[in-house]
Amino acid sequence: MSERSNPELAPLPYDYDALEPSISEQVLTWHHDTHHQGYVNGLDSAEATLEENREEGDFSSSGSAIRNVTHNGCGHYLHTLFWENMDPNGGGTPDGDLAARIDEDFGSYDAWKGEFEAAASAAGGWALLVYDPVAKQLRNIVVDKHDQGALWGAHPILALDVWEHSYYYDYGPDRGSFIDAFFDVVNWDKVEEEYQTVTELFE
């Protein structure tokens, strides 16, 4: 059996205070160092349990461990994309191929944004812009927790975390203001990069 590689939490791609006033230094510190680290630890623990169960031939706890891999793995992956989706010099609107595809699939940027904001308002976890390789189009997805409501085969290219720990300290119950502030720091270059990667694979 090959040696298992433990998941690791990468540092933020910017300083903890770099996204202020959209997201405070305190929230980024808690969110990255405590919440995201917790998902990394949970994923590592679940994978270790599964490996041990395979070696011992005892699968009595494997069902719950598999659920923990899904929950914590999605938490880890989506948070990683969330950090990369933001930048102190972000904001504005997309351009190039991504902008053209948004216009094609949603009618306009404003139509896409309105629908994405609706997804973020409705979600109990995440609003995602994904590329659906079956329909070959972009879609907005509402995901509860980290893994409920995902579309099989779809690849997230933009992730917005709307769990309360991502905004309550800064905005209280006013999730709408947090969603507005997110658009001030969106790193459209990264979203474009993700879009190009998935479309090169599937189109």
C-alpha cells in the first residue's frame, strides 16, 4: 500500500488584513486558522480511520468515516478555492472568455450576478458558480453545509462561503451586505483561470 499523503492547510495568499473592509483581519484569522484547519484535521482523521479499517478488515466505523471524508474534504477544497477567489486588488467585472460565456449562458453579467446573489441568500453553506461538463454550460449552485446540493461532475470555479462564521462578526445578520462586499474583492483572474482549466478538459 502506498504511503498516504496528509492534507495540509496552505497559508492565505495575502495578509490577514488585506481584504479589509470587506472581510476583517479577525474574521480571516478565525476562518482560516480555526475553521478551515478543522476541516483539514477532520479529513486527515477520517482518512486515517479508513486506512486502519482496511488494514484490520474491520469496517464497522467506515460508513461514518466516509461521510466525514465527504464533509471535511468538501470543506477543505471549497475553502481553498474561496481564499483564491479573492484578492486585495479584486473587484470589478470579468472580461475575456469568461465574460463572454457568462453572457451566453445567463444572458448578461447582471443576470448572472442577480442569480448568484439569490443562491448566496438561500444557501446554508455555499453559493457556487460551476461548469457543468454534461450540459456544457455555467450554472449557479446552492450548496448546504459543504456537500448537500452539489451537481455531480460539475466543477466549481467561484465559491462564496455564507456560513455564519464567514460574516457574522463583521455584518451581524446582514448577509446581503457581506455578499455585496464579496464582489469588491473577487479575483476574476483566478476565476478565469479555473474556467479555462475545466473547459480545456471538457469542451
